Amino acid sequence: MTEFKQRKLVIVGHVDHGKSTLLGRILMDFGKIPQEKIDKVSRTCQSRGIQLEPAFFLDALQEEQEQGISIDTTRVNFEFDGKRFLLIDAPGHLEFLKNMTSGASGAETGILVVDGYDGICSQTLRHLKILGVLGVANVVVVVNKMDKAGYSQSRFEEVAAEIRAHIEKEQKCLSVIPISALKGENLSQSAKELDWYKGLPLLAQLVEHTDAQCRLDSEEGAGEPFRMIVQDVYRFTDERYFAGRIVSGQISAGQKIFFSPSGKESTIAAIETFPATQKETAVKGDSVALRLKDQIFIERGEIISLPEESPEVNSEMEAKLVWLNSTALDWTQEYLLKIGTAEVTCRLEPAGNGGAVENIVNGDFVDVVIKTRTPVSFDRGNKGGVDKLVLCTTYETVACGSIKALSSHAGIKSAKSKNIVVESGFVRRQEHEHKHGHKGAVLWTTGLSGAGKSTLARALERRLFDDGYRVVVLDGDNLRSGICADLGFEPQDRSENIRRVAHMAKLFLNTGAVVITACISPYEKDRRMAEEIIGEEDFNELFIFCPVEVCQQRDPKGLYKKASGGQIKDLSGLNAPYQPPAKPKLRLDTSTVGIEAEVEAVMKLLHSKGIKPAPVGKEFVAGAKYNSGINKASQ
């Protein structure tokens, strides 16, 4: 981002607090309103016997002019002191809340207009909360109509303290500025009537905040995760072009990229723009087309990232919504969820443990759990820029909001009894390893059903056994037929399944074995839980990748056929989420690599970590550094 990047500011506030008057006055004072329009509006006001209002310059609809209200949003490009702004005037009436949210959705800073005479009203706080839901964290407060309030310093300070307290609960109040929009006071120059106010006028304040925000954007931009929303895929001759807009971070030709939720990976061959030019690097805000080295198949709605910074993938998420329809939220109805360019059918449930919240209507806020038919990609908490959503019916938009967090499932559980004493055993781990002649390790394979986890586990078990390793395989289906037979496939049961597998792997690890697990383990947070149980040094995550369409063709257990027929409703990667690993130790594409090459790749990984049998006739001795780690782990 550069210093000259246009900043988007939305003007919000209660009805008749002076939003349109403020914007109209700024444009009039700086010669942005054609004289013929000023003359026309002046004649109209005289004929009706009303005072000339700068707001009338912005009211394009007949209803707006006749009723003196704003119905639709107004967008005006404006420049002051070398800085470019897009000022968005949002309507204040509750009936036009949908238009207000549309105006605020792309803004970076909110200008909240409060009547200095009347003070804070219902729409003031509603608009403030909507800004928070839409991720507009920075707010400048304008206390307007100070002329009507007698230019009272005490009244200004009273209103300023009250609104600042509301803002700073969840957002940041950049400044509070007294003005009279009708008279143009304290907009571009200080006003004599407000000589007790020692701060900068409004426009100078906006320039100062813009400079500070540009510096902050520059600092944070380097650390932003790369996100590009795929809008479409075009094919010319034999090449595919993946077109979309970069919403955060940057990317260069030659870098590896990752597609979510499909989990596919490729390398950028070239970055194309229109008119036809090539770029070495594309940044936030650029609309580009990527040409890849691999001819992969993906569709509109995917999110492109770097492999180590992939977004969340799930079919269940918690969100805060603002309802934008006079028809109440129907908990039994299906809605269309839109995130980025992805569209998927979903149902809503109340967040938390309470029952359905009744009568959620226009202007109400509600926390919900969104459950989608198929997994979608998203970010959380403004990280990455793919956290805003819209809910629609067949004919209209009914809600907007932002994703709060993934639904909380089971984590690492504490023992219910406080009278448990963990025994370390009579034979320490390093003694087992000394006898086996190699270190222990856990090879945690994860991937879709049919990707080849069990196939690799069997081939790897034979190779390790033949090479003199002590090896144990924990296969997901075998475990679910015994020790995990009581568990289903709901998210909490999947988490508990992984917790049990991780603890069993840890027990075998402490006997010096190389442990191979073959479980789908679809949730990233569950795999991180397993890593914490087993230990980061010993946990080796292997991503067994295979495109879902290839897995469907293989279908070794007939699960995809059953899922397509409606007999299975929670098959990971098809109608239940699968979150690809962000940073696996090894990624194996079983659709392009044979089993022998897969085994060799894993053996190479083990050898690189020093996990190999001692040569015949030579005794295995664990190093001092490794011994220290083992002693710690076995205690």
C-alpha cells in the first residue's frame, strides 16, 4: 500500500443528525457542486419556503428530496491536502438498514455523526454495532449541530464521554470533533465559536489519521497472509487462467500456492492482467489471472493462499449477524450463504446452549452457528480478509455478518478424577530405543477417505519391519471397531477419536516404536491437539493428498457411493469438512506418485531425522541432547 491509496470512509448515525448535510457542505465549500445545481436547489427551497440544506445536493431520488431523508447510499470521491477519500453517505432510517450496511461493508473507517443537542439515539448505537460486525474498527466521532447546542463546551464533553465509552468496548475511537455542518464550522478551518476546542478541524484530522493508517498498513501488509478469491476460471487454447481479486498479502511468479477447500497445490507460472501484460508481483487490491504450471481443476469460490498460510475449512462456524429483513429469522429454513465468491446452502442454529431466539427482525443482532451442506473456506477475526458473509433467500439479502470462531469441539481433556498418578514405567524410553537400535517416532497420516492412508501404512509397515524397525500401525477403521466403537462422526466424536489415537500412539512411542496412524483426522485443531499430546519433536504430520474426484473414482470402501445416495451425511471432504494441513512434514500426491515412491519419501524423512536402525554389528547410542529430551518426555 502507498501513501496515496484512496481511503474509504462511511458516514453513519441516527436519522437527521446531519450525515448528508456534512457531506453536502464539504462538497459545496470546495467547489464540487456545479453552480447550476446550487441555483436549482436554491429555487426549489425558496418555492417551498424552506431553508437551503446542503443535504439536498446529495438527495437524488424524488422521495429523498420531498421527505428530506436519505434512502440510498451516496458515494463521492474527494481530495483534501493531497489525500484521496471515498466518502460514503449511509441512510439512517431503520427501514433502509440494508442500504446502510451495503455502504459500510467496504469502508476502512467510520465517521459517526451525533447530534450535539439531542445526543445519542437508538440508530447511533445500532450503526456503531454494525460497523463492528462488518470489521470497521476505527471510528471518528463528529458531534454536529453545536450551533443548536449553543456551542456549549460542557455539552460537547458530555456527549463525547458517553459515545467514547460505547465505542471503546469493541472498537477504537480515533477522535471526537465538534462541528456545525450546516454553517461549515470546524470542517476545514477552526471556528471562532469553538475556540475552546484545541484539536484539529475535521478534514485535517482525517488526513492525520490517514497518514497514520498508511504507515500501519505498510507495517502490517508485509505480514498479511496471501488471499485471492477465485471469481472464475477461463480457458484459452491449452491454458487455464484463474482470475480473481487479491484481498490481502502479495504473491509473485514462481511461488507455490494452495487452493481451499479443495486442498490442491500448484506453482504460479505467470501473473497476467488486462490489458494483456505480465507482472512479477501482485498485491492487495489487484485483479489478476494466474497461469499455473499444473493443469488442475478447481471452480469459482476457492480461496488461493500460500501452503503454509491456508484459511480455515469447515462446514460449521460461529458468526455474529445483523438481520436486514422485515420477515423474521426462521430457524427451520435453509438460507444461501455467500463468503467471497463461494455460495452454499446452510441452516442456522442459536450459538451457545440456549434455545431458539424468537422474533429476530430488521435491525436485530444475533449470534448463530452456521451449518453448511458442503465445506467452505474462510478466515476469522479480520485475519486474511475472508471473514465477511451474506445470507440470502431466493429473492433477497436477509442478513450480513462476520465469522467469530469455529464451533468449539473437544480439546485436550483433563482426567475427571483428581486422584490419578501417572506412572512412568520400569523401562525408560531410551532403554527401549537402545535395544531396538533406533529412535521412536509418530508418522501421523491425514487425508480424505480413499486417498491412500491405509495403503501407505501397510507398505510402510512392511518396509520398516524388513529393515529392522519396531513398528506399530494404528488404523482408523480398526480402532473404530474396538476401542473407539462408541464414537460417531459428529465433530465432538471425531475430536475424541483423535484424542484416544494420540494417547495410544504416545504409549507405543514411549516403548521406542515407530508408530504409523492412518486416520482421516479432518480438523486442524484436532491434529494440533494430537501434536501436543505426542510432542512436537516426535509428531510427523504426513498429508496424503488426492483430489476428491479421484477418491470418488477409487472408493475402496464404497463410502462415496453411499454418501451420494444419502446413506452417509458426514463424509469428510464431501458433505463434512476436511481442513488440509498448513505445514505438513511431507505432502504426498497419491494421484501422481506410486506407492514405492511414497515409501521412499517417508524413509528419506525418517533418515533425515536420524531415525534409522544402527548398522549390523554396531551398537545404537542415543546422543546426549536426545537423551535429555527422552528423559523429559518419559517423566
